[in-house]
Amino acid sequence: MEEKTATDIIDIGAIIKRIRSKKKLFIRVVAITFVVSCALILCVPRYYECEIKLAPEMSSSDLGSIGSLASSFGVNLDDAMGNSEDAIGPDLYPDLLQTKDFQVKMFPMRVRSLDGSIDTDYYTYLSKMQKSAFWMKWLNAIKKLFISPEPELPSSKRKGNEVDPFRLTKRQFAVASKIGNKIKCSIDKKTYVISIMVEDQDALICATVADSVAQRLQAFITEYRTKKARNDLEYAKKLNAEAKRSYIKAQRVYATYCDENMDVVLQSYKSQMEALENELQLKYNNYNATATQLQMAMAKVQEKTPAFTIMQGASVPIKPTGPKRMIFVAGMMLLSFIVTAFWTVKDLLFAKF
């Protein structure tokens, strides 16, 4: 029995001939697709992206080249050996940016568009001034027909102009979610370089938000890593202030006793003076010791304060990142050509089956 080849099953020549005979149909379909796809993609607002890269100072153990070699394979020996001092390591920074507490703190941030037409807070900008395609506006309008109006919070639950992250309204939650979608953070497992990517419809607002996110993240990391040292500093200040008051009080008592008994030669008075002098010396030694501890605590705070290297700062993007209009239109035209071709020659494709 003779084996059938692909040409016996599918007549390539007939397919090409059929496509050529339907040339006008293909031209009409591709032309209509071009017009429709252009109309659709032009309705989608363009967006910009701004990226910032930070290199934070890391607490490290004395593992030297072994630690560097292990980090290249994604293994942190500091964590494995219990030498890491940070409960919140760099791997958790992306999760931090996705928390509602972090997102809510960005609501009052002032933003201004590149053309100056927008100058408001970030919350108002995201909730009322975002552009969208017409079908999204229609969809939102339809949703409002089936959604009951949001009840007002009781006056006892309000906090003036502040937003309570514990109890967000639907609109506040939606705006916070928008912020989470616009901000992306990633960590290089080998170098621990923090990359912050912000997306927005305006170039200047995009760069402004990216710079603000980087500053807020640096402030959080600094506050977290110096928290214990700052608590110790406050305690050292308290001890030093108490020791100083005790020393000044003992100094006054000793000076008053000496002035009142300057010419007295009785041994009992001399013994009392020596006791007051010894107590004054003890108070002074305590005050001097707490002052030393205070200086050490201040130095500890400075030591714990991380330094950040800005490897790539915020810059206003010149060209929009997307949507890729030419690629979209070309893809739709190619898809329409393929679908039309299949529909035209489907009888030839399935004739042998």
C-alpha cells in the first residue's frame, strides 16, 4: 500500500490559488481591521514608566568570599547561620510596598502634571483624573447601576482629613489598589539591589511618585533598623538626665553644709562632711558613666543608620512605554489575514478527511 504524502492530503497549490482569487476580500478585511484596530488602540491612554535602583547597606558577617559565592546561588549564609539582624530583610520590601498602610500614606502626596493642568493630591488624581478607554467608562457606568451608594462613616469613626487604614471606604480601597498596581518592586538576589518601577499616565507624575516611593522606603528601612538603637538612646538620655539632677542636688547639699559649718572643728561635723563629699563623688561618677553611655548610644544610632547608594535616580521619561500601538495594529492585521485565509480555504483543508 502506497503511503500518502502531505501534498496528497492537502493541495498547497489549490490553497494558494484560492487565496489569490480572493485578493479583494483580503484587502477589504485587512483594511477594515486596520481602521478598527487603530480606532481602538487610540482610545487606550498611553502610560510612562520610571525606574529607580537603590543599593542599601547590608549588615554582613565575616564570611568573606564564601558569603559572596553563596549569594550568587541565592543562598544567604547570614540568615542560615543566624547572623542577620534584620527580621524584615530585602526580600520582604516588595511586600511592604503592597501593604495598605504604605499605600494610604501616599494619598496626601502632591502631584503635578507635565503640562501643569493637574496640581492636586495623589488620591484625588487617581480617583477622579485618570484617563480610560470608552468601553471602560461604559462598563463602570453599568456597574454603578447595580452598586448601592456607600454609607458614610459615623462621626465618631472619622479622623478629620486623615485616612484610617483599619477601616477604608470602597473608594479608598480602590485607590490604594491602584497604587499597588502602579508600583512594582524587585530585589536582585545576588546583589540585593532594589529596583522600583512606577507606571503612570503622566511623565512628571510618574517620576515624582517613583522618587517619593524610594524616599519612603528608605525612611522605613532606616526607622526599622535604628528602632532598637533609638529606644536605647532615649533610655540613656533619661538615665543621664536623672543622674545629672541627682548630682546637682548632692552638690548643692554639700556646698550648703560646707558654708554653714566652715569654722566648725568638731569631728562629727567633719565626718558628716566627708560622707556628703563621698556621696557627691558617687553621684558624679554615676553622672559621668551615664554621659559615656549616652555618647555610645548616639554612636550606635549612627552606626545602625543604613546608607543608600542611588544607582539610578528618578528621571522624567521622554517617550511613553505603552501601549505599543504599531505592534497591536500589525498583530491584529496579521490575525485577521490568518482567520480570513482559514475561512476561505477550510473546504480544501478538510476535503480529504
